[in-house]
Amino acid sequence: MQSPKLTKPKPGPSTVRFLDIAEIRDDTVVLKDGTLRAVVLVSSINFALKSEDEQEAIISAYVSFLNSLEHPIEVVIQSRKLNIDAYMSQLVQKEREQTNELLRAQISDYRAFIKDLVDLGEIMNKRFYIVVPFDPFTAKNKSFWTRLKEILSPGVAIKLRDKQFQERKAGLELRLSRIMGGLQSMGLSAATLNTQTLIELYYSAYNPSVGETQKLGDVDKLQVEI
């Protein structure tokens, strides 16, 4: 008869092995093939409420923006059910602190109304992202054999030397500045995600149900076993 310790199922391989991401550092996503990614959070505009002249100006700026691109970009729209837990907690606290019985009852009714509105209406929160890539293997100053060697040995690119990383990040930041300028020309606000928000974004994307209940803490204090 085998010991329970011997019959205990072995843990499966870490999910990290199946992700394309090698690391996230200095506000940049490094993929396992050595390419870099930056993610930009972009605001939205209500196009239907704009005047005809404003709509034509936005369309013209958008066309100019697309024509100015010399590399691919990825537009990602993330839809999540609106999470109002923090707001509801504030209302509960206000209700407890309220000494006026009439105001307390009004806060209670308002809290119930908001909860029913969100639950029944399935109100979604949408966020818009632009993923900006940088592929060092497409650099024209590299020979064919050098690029082929890097492509066939992607594992070498995972452990980027600091000099390599900074050179590639400089090329990525140049692309980012052009993207930001094009977005601003359309009246959109944009911000590049930092390391903390990048990890939170991917954490919630790969763990949508868990991410709603278990918030990610400060990445500088996390200990991850790979």
C-alpha cells in the first residue's frame, strides 16, 4: 500500500509557462521573443453629440493618424460589469453616520435604487487601449544571419541585458510619442500604463472572476514563484 504522500497528485506546470509575457518592467511588457509592448489607456468621445464640423475634423484627424503609422498597432476594448462595491461601501458608511432619520432613510433608498439599476441594467464599464509594439528583429541595420539567429533562439532575448533593453525601449518610446500626438489631434486624452497598472491589467484579463474579488497589491511587495 502506497503512502498518501506518494499518491498525492503532483502540481501541474505553472500557467506562466503558457503566457507570451517574459516580464514587465520599466512600464514595458517584454515578450518571450524579445519584442516589447507599451499599452496606452485612451479616453472616449461621444461622436454623435458633436456638430457636423467637429465630426468632419475628427474624421480627418483620424485618417491622418492612420496614414502616419509606419508600424502595426492593436486596439483593445475591455468590457467589464460596472463594479460599484467601493461606492456602495461609502453609502453604507454615510448611512451609519447620519443622525437624521429622514436623510438616513433616503440614503438607504438611494443605495437600493443604485444596486437594482446596476444589477438589472447590466451596466458595463468600457476601457479603450492601444498596444504599441517594437520588434528589434526588423531593424534594417542587422544582417540576415543575425536576425535569423535571434529568431531561432528567442530564449536568449528573454534575459535582455540592460543596454539592449534601453536601446529597444528608446525605439518604443519614439513610437509612443508619435501615437500620443496623433491621439491628441483627435481630442483624445491618453496615458501610458506604468508597471503597476500593466500588471493589474493583465492580472484582471487572465483572471476576470478572481480579479473582481481579490485585488492585486503593490507589485513591489509581491513574491511570485515561477
